[in-house]
Amino acid sequence: MIPVARPFLPTAEAVLPYLKRIDAARFYSNFGPLARELEARLSHHFGLPKDCVVSAANGTIALTATLAALSRGAGTCLIPSWTFCASAHAALAAGLKPHFLDVDPRSWRLAPGVVKQALREVQDVRAIMPVAPFGAPVDVAPWEELSLSSGIPVVIDAAAAFAGQQIGTLPVVISLHATKILGAGEGAIVLARDPELIAEITRRLNFGFYRERVSRVAGFNGKLSEYSAAVGLAACDVWAENRIRWAQLLSRYEAALDDRGVQRTGPCGGGLSSTVVYSFLADANLLSERLARAGIGTVRWYGSGCHAEPAFQSFTRHQLPVTAALGFSCLGLPFFLDLDEQSLDRVVSALANALLDLTIQT
């Protein structure tokens, strides 16, 4: 079986120098020196001052802390249904109720126009959370304008968009999970050009403490450990090389699919990430079954949409025809750095044959 994903983190040898620094410092958590170094390196990567980035234990808790810092009270959070369920879990953990909106059929992203209309219909909206689907970056400019005109905070869930997301005035959360293009095993960063907001998010991630041992707001333990920071730093050491490898793999994939005439669509303006997900002219469940018989692993990363998960079926939503169509037709294919040419050809051949078989049957 060719798996759908095979995370590629730094080797033990690459991480060892950082582990030795942990041993020497005997500092293991609580925004330790390696976590601060990782924040500094990633702030430089995004062209931000050091006080405009904070690390967190994982992406979900980073979103929770950011939403809690900005929304300041119970209410509704507008989010796309076409996202991983972590987005909605973060809204709930921050004391908000998710209200699900549909996405644009070309971009697979939440559109500001849809949100503007929803703001006329949905009561007590405290936050808006656009999502970068499968690493396709969010254009921040229209969201900055909407937030300014409406007075409602916007948090960008760019969990998988490390390679392409631009940072404007709005807070952006990027995951460093093992499955992401830059992984630390578990972890995340929050980026914002407002140091005061970063300080408030840091407080939420640290039991309400910030530069004093006084808990001033409701918080939790969301800090990145030094061990995860060590892996993250080792990943940064080889990021330039790995980015090229990811881009080359994607280029080879696209060329192979084109050669076999595989019809598919993806989000327009798509970026570079550690997954490939396409919408096909077929039932994704049936396609997955055919590929499994050929020894090819697949996954419906977003399922039928977040609103369809049992945990969220009781929450309000608008009509979701695009989400329903994407949930029916989207499938994630094997995509990892050591996917060799023979395996790639096997995946594409099996996919083309399965699509042809399903077309004939229908």
C-alpha cells in the first residue's frame, strides 16, 4: 500500500545538537531559549519584528488563544464549513459558536462578500475566521478592509500555508504539525504586526500570565515545549532545500496527471503544501475504494464539510451547495517527499483507470 502521507521530519542526527542545548540549559518549556530562537527565525522568515510572533503547542490551541484574545466574550464566529474540524473546535474552545458559511467554487475559500451578507443575517458575530484550504494562501487585503469597516476581528487560519501566506495587519495562525510542510511534530505560530496583540495571545497561552506572576485573564497551558522547538529549528535548517523538493514533487505530479489526461480542479491561486487534493468528476468515496484495491492510500481530508461532523450538526449554517459538491468530489492523493517515480506513476495510472471505470459505469 502506498500511504497517502509519510511525514518527513528532521533526523535524530539533525536534532541532536539542539537536544544537547536543552540538556545544558535544563530549560524544557515555558517559552524557553529554543522556542524563542524558533520564533525569531520564523519572524525573520516572514519579515516581522521578533515581538510579532509567538509559538504555541499546536495549531488548534493557537487559534483558540487568538480568538479568545480578540472576541472577548460569547457570541458567534463565522467560518467556512469547508475546513478541517480543528477550526470549529477552536471557536468552541474560545467560547464562540461556529456559524458555517459556504466557500467560493473556484478558490475553495470563504469570500468577503458572503461574510458581508451573513453579517446582516447572523446575530452577535464576534469573530470571522477565513481558512487557507490545503495550503492555498488567503488574500489578506479584503479581510483587512472588512474587519476595519465592520469592527469585527478577523483571524486567518493558515494552518497549512507556511510556504505562501502573506502577513498583513490581521493575525495569522500557521501549524507546525508533523504533516505540514515545515513540521516540528506538534506546534504552531501566531503572527501579527501588533505586538500588544501578540502579548495578549501569549498571556492566554500561559495561564493568563505575562511578564508577571499574576493571572489577569482566563488562559490555559498552550506553550511550545523545547523539544518541539528543537525539531522545528532543525526543520528550519533545511527549509530552503526542502521547499525546492516539495515544488519539484508537485511539478512532477501535475505533469504526470496531465500526461494521463486526468481531469481535476483545485483551489485557484493554490500554494505549496504537504498535501495534494483535487476535485474529480466522480464520487470520492467510490474513487477511494477503487484506489484502495490497487494499493493506493487516499483520504477525504475535510470529509463532507465541518458542518456534517456529529460534533457540529447542531450549529447554525447558511446553505452550503459548494461545500456539498466539494465533499462529494474531493480526494487527497499520496504526496510525500520520498514518493519515488515508480510509485508516482503507479498512483497516477491507478487514478486514471479508476476514473475511466467509474465514468463507464455511470
